[in-house]
Amino acid sequence: MEHSDDKKDLHRRDWIAGLDRGLAILEVFDRERPQLTATEVGRATGLTRSAARRYLLTLEHLGYLFSDGKQFGLTPRVLKIGWSYFDSAALPGLLRPYLQRITASTGESVYASVLDGRDVVFIARNVSNRIMASAFALGARTPAQLAVAGIMLLSFLDRDALQAWLDRVTLVPSSVHTILDKSLLLREIEQARGRGYAVLEQQQQVGVRGVCVPLLNRDGKVVAALSVSMPMVKESGEDAIARVLPVLQETANNLIAVL
């Protein structure tokens, strides 16, 4: 389910530091930092400027970066790495018809997500005809604490792992309602653990509600989260839960046999 921030032990002879650093450099670029200098990359990764520059030039030569002579940025070639997951992993394709049936039954957009470090990653989706600014693209990432799927998946961490996650995460406001108190966030996670489903309102965007259930395999291990995202304008929380939760739960129960 999760790629932890803490690296598992690996024998020294099997560790390729250059690969680790090259991938770390690719991960530095994001929406806030679309183009960076070698100095900025070095600062972000702990490399010297000269070492960062060599990695950047190598990645440029391989086609993963472009440069204007001073700054570097990602090229579309990096998408090949990410989309290879969707081409090779069985789970997204297996879930697709189930998601389509949920949308047909509820009229809402539905997503399957996994936890990856501090983020939730959307690995499958079926979007309703209703236009919503909150719709997530396939492969999109969002901070776990802002997504109902994140709250659901975090509830399956053991106490020590959850506390370690809380210690690492920085809570940044995304809407006027975003929870910025870690004790309140922990309460949301514990409530989801206790009732077996999660509900989250207006954490990433005002006027949007999410309802989520876990997807468990035959061994009882969580493999993903199944969530519905909907506007809050015409429906109370109680009515929304009564309408979509049974559909999500029935789908999750049907999937146990095939996960």
C-alpha cells in the first residue's frame, strides 16, 4: 500500500547511490518549482552545486530534463516512468468496471487511491458528467491529510507508524477549513478507524465532501481506498452518507474475493 519515507535496510553492495540521487533530483521539480538552477537543486538534495550539475546534465542528455543554459526543467519523457505503472499494474484495470458502476449508481465521481509517503496517489477513477473543479487526474498526488482517502488509509497504520507520520508532516492550509491542529487531525483518523469509513469536508476545497471505504484483500490487508467526491450544496452530510456509503461498502465487499 505505502512507500515509506524510511528506507528499508539494503546491503551496501546492492545500493546504487547514483540512481538514488538521480531520482531524488527528478522529484525536486513540482508546480512551485518547475525550473531550477544547479545551485537550487543542490540545496534541495544536499548535493554540492558541481555534483548537482553533473546529475542534471546527465538527465538532460537522457532526455528527462531540458535546460536554457542556466535553469533545468522536466520534459514529457518523465511521464514514461509514471505511466509504466498503469501499464504494468493489475489493480487499476481490475477496479475500472467497479468504479464505473459506482458512478452509474450514485452519479458521483469515484476514485481508487493508495498511500505513498506523505501523499495519496489516485490510481484509478471514473468521473461523473457533473463538472467539478475538485476532480483529480489519474496519477495525481495530494497531501494525505487533505483527502478523505488519505484519512482512511492513515487509519490502517499502527500507532507508532501513524505517530511517525504525524511528526514528519507539515500541515499547510488549502482552504479556510483545513485542519491545522495535529491533535484534531489524529481525531479524524481515529474516528475513521473506529467506524470503518471516512468522511471529510472542505479540507482541500470549499464546498466539497468526500466519503471513503477501505479496499481489503482476502487476508484482511488494506490495498487501496475507494472514495466518492461530491459538492455539498444540496445535501446534508447524513443524507450524502446514506446515499453513497452502502454502494461503496457493497463494492468493497465484492472486491475482497478478487484482490
